[in-house]
Amino acid sequence: MAFDVFRRHKDTSPPAWVRAAAAGVAAWEWLDDELREQLVADTADLVGRFRWEAANGFSVTDEMRGLIAAHAALLTLGLGTDWYRRVSSVIVHPTAFERSGEYDLGGGIVSDGVVDLLGESDPHGPVVIAWTAARHDAAFPEDGRNVVLHEFAHQLDMADGWVDGTPPLHDARARARWIDVCTRELERLRSGDDTDGLIDHYAANDPGEFFAVLSELFFTLPFDLAAEVPDLYDVLADFYLLDPASMVEAT
Ligand SMILES: [Zn+2]
């Protein structure tokens, strides 16, 4: 009937700013159409799922929500956003933020002074992000650093309740190989036998930082990681259920 033409359908597509945020992630270049649509949908899901808070005197904009959610969504593109069900909220600071008192910096180092942080990830707690760092890292993926990928990778690691550099793996065989490869490569990094210099030495602090730093590389410089440390790339690809290096090569 004619009036059907005028029937209004509920528009469930994400707002334009969410799509723009997803398309602004450097990895957008090498994603196929299906994964791009998945990234847009997952970004919209996380924008709505997380509780967004601003540091005192600051306010969180759509640009901030979009960019942070898009990078978090990239990390779980193969896994699904349910992996973030323990993330209570995301707190955005304008720039580096201070922590004082006893503060565990990882690797057995505990500060009792004041430290400046760009990001923080607590078990059962919030993810804290310095906006200037998130924006900078998104603009320069060639540096292989990304504070948002780093802090959300810690959340994946903690999904089984432990911060030990081993997220819940898909089966026992994968877990055995993961531990074998990551233990060997962490020792190699600590011994200084990393002639390529691709992996930031912050990764040598402990297995938790190793996983977070390697996750940054896996999504920013996947081709370099696959070429330099193929075993490590393979276990990460098996966990993330994505093969970005082959997608980069195909583009
Ligand atoms: Zn960390």
C-alpha cells in the first residue's frame, strides 16, 4: 500500500561520528569491508557499554569516546566485545596524570614518590587514559606504540583474573605453545639479544607488560612483527583470531 513508502524504520545504524572514529584507526587501511563494518558496530557497542568519566575540570567529547572505543574494538575484532565485560568505566584525563604514594610500576619496581602516567588498567576497575597520548599514538602508528591498545590488552590479560601475560587461551595446546614462545622471547629481550630493536624494552618488565607491548605492535606494525619474530606473531594471531600481517600485505 502506498503509505508503506512513508513508514519510518527505526534507524539502528551508528551515528556518523562513530563511523568516522572507526575509519580513523590506522588499521582501517588493511581491514576488508566485512571487518570494517564489524569495527564500526563494535565501536558503537563499546561507546554505549562503557561508562565514560572525565578527570576533574575536563569533559569527555564524542571524539574521545570514539577514538578510545575504536582502538579497544580493534583489539577484540576477532574475539568479540564481551571480553570487556569486566571493564567498569573509562576515565579520560587531558594529559599525563600523577599517581603518588606506593605505586607498583611492574617488574618488581615500586615507586613511593610521584609518577606521571599516560594510562592505567585496574582489575575489576577502570581503564584510565591520557587523551593527548591516545591522540598522538593514533596519529603515529609507525611508532608501534598505542596507549589505548596497551591498557585494554591488560584487560584481556586480566579476563581470567590474573595479570600474568597469559590471557585465557582457546585450548591447552595453544596455552602450552604460548607459554613456551613468550617465555623464550621475554628472556631474549631481557638478555639484550634483540638486535632489531622493534620491541620496546618496557616489555621486559614482566610478562603482563610483555603481552601489552606486544599487542601494541601486533596491531600497529604487524608486518614488522611477523618478519622479525614470527613465532611471537603466530601465537598472538592464534589468540586474537586475526592475521593482520597478511591483510597488510594484501593491501
Ligand atoms: Zn602496562
